[in-house]
Amino acid sequence: MSVSLKIENVSKVYDKTIALNNVNLDIQAGEFVCLLGPSGCGKSTLLRLIAGLDRPTKGRIYIGDRDVTNLPPSRRNFGIMFQSYALFPNLTAYENVAYGLRNKKMRNSDIEERVNRLFEMIRLSGARNRLPAQLSGGEQQRVALARALATEPDFLLLDEPLSALDAKVRLSLRKEICNIQREMNLTTIMVTHDQDEALTMADRIVVMNKAVVMQSGTPEQIYEKPENPFVADFIGSINFFNAEKGTPYGELKGKTAAVRPEKIEITRTGKDEGSTEDILKGMIADIEFRGFYYRVLVQAEHVLHGEITLAVDVPFQTAKKQKFKVGEAVSLRIPQEEVLRFETA
Ligand SMILES: Nc1ncnc2c1ncn2[C@@H]1O[C@H](COP(=O)(O)OP(=O)(O)OP(=O)(O)O)[C@@H](O)[C@H]1O
Ligand SMILES: [Mg+2]
């Protein structure tokens, strides 16, 4: 079964640290939510409060329509998985997964059937009699996932489950977790500070900073329609036009405009092209190879507002055809519909 979760006006204060400041969050049954934000913003604290490993200083937590604010973890029926594998080192992979079921006094034959099914799901049937020390990091995390799922939890809590793994293993485990989550339609909250992980895995991303929720939305909403400069800057890359310096789109104090590097069009400067508000003339100051694209830094002169340096991302194939070089004169076109505008205090 899968449940909805509700976090209502939740704050958590440790001594003098405000770890969470009036957080509100509604999570639908079956939803995959990623908590994303910089170190120390309160992600793990929120997860711990949902698990009941800690109590909120203020506010309520609901599982379905049950108020669980003062219930212990054992009454919340969740599966949990942390960054460090934390398997029992002296138990085989099989016994690690079976552990919670033995505690529940389930029949041996039923335990065996369920554990075998979980090992098939994580594709590790051949390794189930090994000790954790005889498994790779990725394999240990898969066992930890199976263990978290063994007791058929109502929801799953994952705290940076993939961050200790190398890039390749991380990618394949991402897929595996997504598939399992969708298949079981299991409400899942995953903490990460990896934006790619959040963008590719989540139904919804909750971006946090300094104990508050900055924005909550689908990956597309968060990327295409960030509601504030923090979110725009934290996810993906962005060029800000600084209002103070009087640059193109930030004429008024209290307003900031910005554009992502991949939205800017770059061409060689033609003879009869004049500068306008969306066409900037400039010179290539630097070119960085980024794998499937090049980041071109252009020192541009705006017709109204003076000098500005803009990052422009050029797909590999385009860059190869164009053969841009440092020092070359170029024109930039900034499509007006791609300009993000923020009110800033
Ligand atoms: N038990 C505690 N006692 C005192 N302060 C704490 C405690 N747990 C967390 N904090 C503080 O609360 C804030 C939020 O911590 P939290 O662990 O939730 O951050 P996080 O977003 O998970 O960061 P990271 O990405 O580094 O894991 C931090 O300033 C942290 O120092
Ligand atoms: Mg944390």
C-alpha cells in the first residue's frame, strides 16, 4: 500500500540552529519527491522528522490522515536507506534483508519466498550468501534497498543513497530505484544534493535553502520557471543581469533578469548587423570543453548598458561546424521569451 504524507508548519530548532523554519509539504500517494539543496539546509532533518527519529519543535506530520507527530518510528511503517550502507557486517546479504521479517515472526517459508523475490528484483540472487565486506559499494546499496523494502513499507525514505558510489554505478542504480518505485507505486522521499539525480528521478523537486522551501514543482517547472534567483542559480547554469550595474534586462532596482547559457544564440558577426536590445556584439574570451557541449564565455557590449560577460553553451556538433576561436568577434541573440525575471527584495 502507498500513502500520502503531509508536513504542516513544521519547524525544528536545535539549541541555536534553526534547522527547519515553517515547512509545508503535501506529498501524494505514489509520488517520488526529491529534497534538493545545499549542505546544511535541513534536508536530513526533515527526513528524520518524517521517520519519527526526531520530533518537530513546532507543527504536525500526517501519514494519510493519521496525525503521527508524537508516534515513534515503529508506528510509521516506512523503509529507510542512508548514504552509508549500514548493513549488519556479520550477517550475510540474505540475512540482512530477512532481518526485519524475522523480527516480525513471519514463517520461514514466507520469509524465503519474499527475500528471494527481492534478490531477483535487485538482480543479486547469486550473491545472497556473501557478507557485506564481500560486496561492492553498489551491491551493498542494492541490498540496503532490498532490506528497506522487505517489510512492505507504506513509504520509502532515502537519504543520499547513491552519493558514496562512482558515477557509472550511480546511474544504473538511479534507474533501478526509479523502476522499483514506479512498479510498486511507493511514495518515496529522497534527499540529494545532486541536481541531475533530482531532475531525472523525481516527479517533484522540493528545493530548500537555509531551513525553508524555496520552490516545489516538477523538474520542468523548477528548471524552466524558477521562482527566485536562488533556484535559478542552484539548478542548471544561469547568467544574471545585475540591476545595480544597469545591464540589459535589469533596469529597475529590485528586479533581476537572467538567461540560461543554452538559450543564447551565438553567430559570427556579420558586416551590416547593428546592436539592439536582444542582439549583443562581443568577443570570445574563453572556450571550455564540457563533453557534449562547449561553454563559450563572451565579453559583450550592450548598446545601452555597457560591458557584460555571458556564458553561452554550444552543442558539440554546432561548435565543431562553427570552429569558434578565442578572440573572435561574435553576435549573441537573447530571445526575449527565454529571459527570466525576478523581483528581488
Ligand atoms: N542533532 C543536531 N544538533 C544540533 N544541530 C543539528 C543537529 N542535526 C542537524 N543540525 C543542524 O541543522 C542544520 C540542518 O542539518 P541537516 O542535517 O538537516 O542538513 P542537510 O541539508 O541534510 O545537509 P547535508 O547535505 O550536509 O547532509 C545544520 O545547520 C546542522 O548543523
Ligand atoms: Mg543530510
